[in-house]
Amino acid sequence: MTQSSPLAPSDPNEKLIYKRLEEKTGVHIDFTNFTSDSFTEKRNLAVANGDLPNAILDAGYSDHDLLNLGQDGTIIPLEDSAGVWLAAGS
């Protein structure tokens, strides 16, 4: 889940950076993208419903929000898993 300006491509995979990342890693990301004017509402609904994506980019959370989400287990640290992903991309 990510957000973008209404003027940006509606599919983040059309952005050069994501095209290059996919070419380099061989990993395709299936984005759910919302324009910045509706993103906060869509993000909050997904969290409230428990319908969470694997990742939320540019989430717009405050430090206080992140602390609360971490304490209640909604978000988890990825340090222990990062090595697996990095090894797979080598």
C-alpha cells in the first residue's frame, strides 16, 4: 500500500525506480496505490479491519502512532527477517 500525488502514475510500477528494482531483484511488487488525498482514510480502514498489506510505504504515521502500532502488534520489526530477504536477492 502506498500513496502518490494525483499527478503521478496511478501504478507505481510505472515509475522508473520500481522498474529498475524489479529488473535488479526479479521481484515484482503488487502495489495498492491511493492518491494522497484519500490515503489516510484507506490506510486507517485497512488497519482497523485487519486487512493489512505486506508493507505500507510512505505511511505518514507519527512517532506516537508507530509506537502504539508496535506495542499492539499491528506492526512488527523486520530485523530478524531481513537477512533471509537479502540472501534471496543476491
